[in-house]
Amino acid sequence: MALLAEELVDEWLNRKGYFTTRGIKTGVHEIDILAVRPLESGLECRQLEVQASMRPVSYITRVPAAIAPAATGAAVAQR
């Protein structure tokens, strides 16, 4: 699943104008994706760690208030 997620992110970055490379080893660590995009003011560089799951244990952030009522409304309707 991780390889598929990396390919998806890699393709999105390429379409946004980034040159990407995947799987860079740094000692015992690995960079999933390193992306560089040339700009008029210099280079824009990004280092990304990609993770995907069919059943996420938790989310990184809370659900935004703008969509929270819609998300909780479905759960309440099922009870």
C-alpha cells in the first residue's frame, strides 16, 4: 500500500511541476519523496513522508468545523 501511495503523491507532484526522486537512503533512514521545483526566485524543495491506510487508527488533525456537522450527522442518523 505504501508504494501505491508514494506513486500517487509522486504523480501529483510531477503534474505540479516538481522534479521528484523516491527512496533516498540516508544512513538507516529513508526519504520517501524528495521534490524540487524551479521558481524565478530560486528553488522550492520539499521532503515528503507518505503513509496510507485502509483503516486509519487516528487522524493527524481534528475534523474542521465546516465539515464536522455533516460527518456527525451521518453517524447520528445510523443510530
